[in-house]
Amino acid sequence: MKTWGFDNGAYFDWINNREFDGGAFYQRLKQAYKMGVPYIAVCPDMVAQGEDRLAFPLSYWRFVFNHDWPWYLAVQDGMTLEMVEPHLKKIAGIFLGGTNEFKFTAPIWSELAHKHGKKLHYARTGNLRKSKLAFAAGADSLDSTIPL
């Protein structure tokens, strides 16, 4: 069995200065459901726009939670523990997104996730130094587009 994850595509849209493409998300999701259950699935989010943006991923939950997948909520710049904590019972874990500066908040997100029996995934480590920081913060998993 291979371990894989389902990315919502929001980061790719963001780096290309595009709005999140919900239609493309649903098409990829439909195909991915045929592959089985991933290790992690990231609910749609708005990259680096956390403040007052929690409603966006929550609007997708009624669709994605109809499937027995381990859905993670992406936390972004501006989101606070108080904003996220009430929603933890609905998710499998926290996906640490956001800017490089926001990544320094990893320890508090790790503590929150673990306090509630959830996992923390540290996104976009990109190099060995950031990977070490992710694990020092207590991340349960990480991703990188650069071989480490």
C-alpha cells in the first residue's frame, strides 16, 4: 500500500495569482476518491489570508465530510487558536500553511492539535533546516517539493 495525500490546489492557484478553482478541486476529488483513502486530505483554504477567512474552508466541509477521509484544516496567517479550536472535533488534523513567518507559530499549533488528539502536518518545508524545525515543533508529518 502506498501512502499519499490529497492537496486541494489552493497554493498552486495562489502562486499563479488566481482565485481558488472550486470546480477543479471537485474534479480532482472525484478522481481521488477512486484511489482509496489518503494519509491526509486538505480542505480548501485561502493561502496566507487566515484572518476572517475561516468561513471559506468551513463552507466546503458539508461536501467533503460525506467521505471517510482524514480531512485537515489549513491554518493561515491571521488565524488564532481561539478561532480554530471549536472546529477540531470535525477534523483529523491541522495543516500548517501560511507564509514562512507564520510557520514560526508551529509549536502552538502542534500543542493545540495534540491536546485534542489530532495531528499536525507542516506544509512546504523545502529544506533540511525547515524540516528539522517542523519536527522540533512536534509535527507528525511534513511535505516538501525538494528531495531531502
